[in-house]
Amino acid sequence: MLYQWLYRHLLVHTDPEKAHDGAMKAIGAFGRSPLARPCAATVGYTGGGRFAGILGRPVPGRLGLAAGQDKDAEAVLGTIALGFGFTEVGTITPLPQPGNEAPRLWRVPEESAFRNRMGFNNQGADAAAAELARLRSTKRGRSAIVGVNIGKNKWTTAEDAAADYAVCATKLARYADYLVINVSSPNTPGLRDLQAVSSLKEIARATREAALRAGERHVPVLIKIAPDLAHDDVAAVADMVGEEELDGIVASNTTIAHTYGEGGLSGAPLLDRATETVAYLRSVLGPDKIIIGVGGIFNANDAHRMVSAGADLVEVLTGFIYEGPFMPGKVNRALARTAG
């Protein structure tokens, strides 16, 4: 209640990107502090690995933090302490890039949404690898379930895109519990064209093979798709996932089906479409592939809808910003009770 009052009356009037950067610095510092463990024990969530079979090792809770929040893997321990069962960092590209020019992030409070045209701003794969190596050097860091979302640099051509994804997998797979191939952001020119199966096959194969070599173990590889794909295109991606022996799909990214201007919309308007896509994916993928549902989750009821539709795990970003730091633990506890 206090956070929501502060958000509606104070935070909503701040620059959204500066607020995001400040929040991630604070969450990162909190995760490294002595306060993280007692906080996790009281307001967070520790589920004891109830969902052991999904990613090859115990996942303590079904709700995780979606990519886009912790772009450079600097706040993993803080997000876990707040009650997320896992966290997905990135999107990370082979080389550092500044992203698109500002302004590039806008609140849409009347729809409980955000619009962004960030453009994969990040410090690059080497910096992320160094950050993740430090994380994995500690007991707490090794216990965290971390996905790594990877993409291509803005200047890389479609013909060379597979090499970018392979570079990221080579440098990051050893630290990841799973990798996500991001070909669905609307903010990198031409990126969504790579969702066409003819392009996606080469990227998927290059990523999977590089991950296997670098990780010296099976690192699950998933593809993140846009919510704007027609069912026939979703089915084609699902078929390719089977053919290329990938592990699953993340559904879905931001949508361009809005009237607010450039960029992708996230938040409450996506819930119905994302849930529909998850249900359709489960029908065409069968029971064995991983589905991570993301889009429009703000509370336990939203998360239950996504799980009931067929998602193994769910992720949140915009809902976390609107609902505040107690949200992940609360939702994970509710999901655990349902599973039990």
C-alpha cells in the first residue's frame, strides 16, 4: 500500500529511465548487503525447489523477473532476495551498445503499462560474463537460477546474426541456467524479421551448438517470440523448436499493436494475448517443451491464468514496477499453495 501510494503520487512524476537505473542500483546494493538474507526469509520466498524438473535443477518458485530489468546482470542477488524464484538478465549483445536515443521509456499509467524503445542498451557480453563469474564464485550466487537473454548488435546484418548469438552463447552459457534467443524486440531494426523460420533455424542451431561447447553440459535454449505473431507463425516456430532440439519458448515480448508511438508496449494490455499464445503453444508443443509465460502479470490471479494455460514458469517486469517489492514473494507463495 505504501509503495503504491508513493508510486502514484511521487514516482510517476520522475523520469522513468532514471528511476529504473536508480532502482537497479539500489536492488543490486541490497543484494550484496547483510540485509538480503533476513529480508528473503521474511518478505521473500524460498520454495525449496518444488519445480525441480523444469530447468534441470531445482527452481524455488514459478515466478521470475523478466529480461529488460537487470540488463547487465548486476542485481541478481537482490531480485532473488525480494522473492523471485529466478531471474532473466539481459538482453546482452556481443559488443557494448548505447541503445536508442532518449527519450526511450514512457509510463502509460492509464493502462498500467510501459512503452519502450530502449534498443538493447547494455555493456556487452564480456562485461556480463565478468559479472556472472563473480556471482557464481559465491555459494549464494551459485544457488541462484539465472537465465541469460541474448541478442544481436544493432549494426550486425541479418546474414551475420547467427554469429552474434553464437558469440553470446560461447561467452555466457557456462554461467546460465538457460539461454533465451531474443528475436522479438521491436526496437532493433530488422530483428523481428529473424522470427521467420528460415532465418531462425540458423540462429537456433548456432546458439545451441555454441552453448553445448561452452557450457560442457546441457544448457536449455529457448526462443522469445512477439505477441503479434499469427497462430500459423507461432506454430511454425514451435515446429522449428522441435526440429532443432531446442528446449522451449518464452511468450511473449512487447507488442507493437498500440497507438502510443514508437516502441513496444508492456504491461496489463498484454495479459489476454500472452495467455492465449501460451495456451496455443502448449497445444502444438505438447507436454515436454518448456513454456515461460510473460506479459501483463500483476498478481497471483494473473499468474494462475498463465500457469493454467500451460506455462511451466512465468515472468514479470512491468507488474513488478507497478505493484512494488512485496509482489514477487506474494505471488510465488500463492503459486506454491496451488501446486501443493
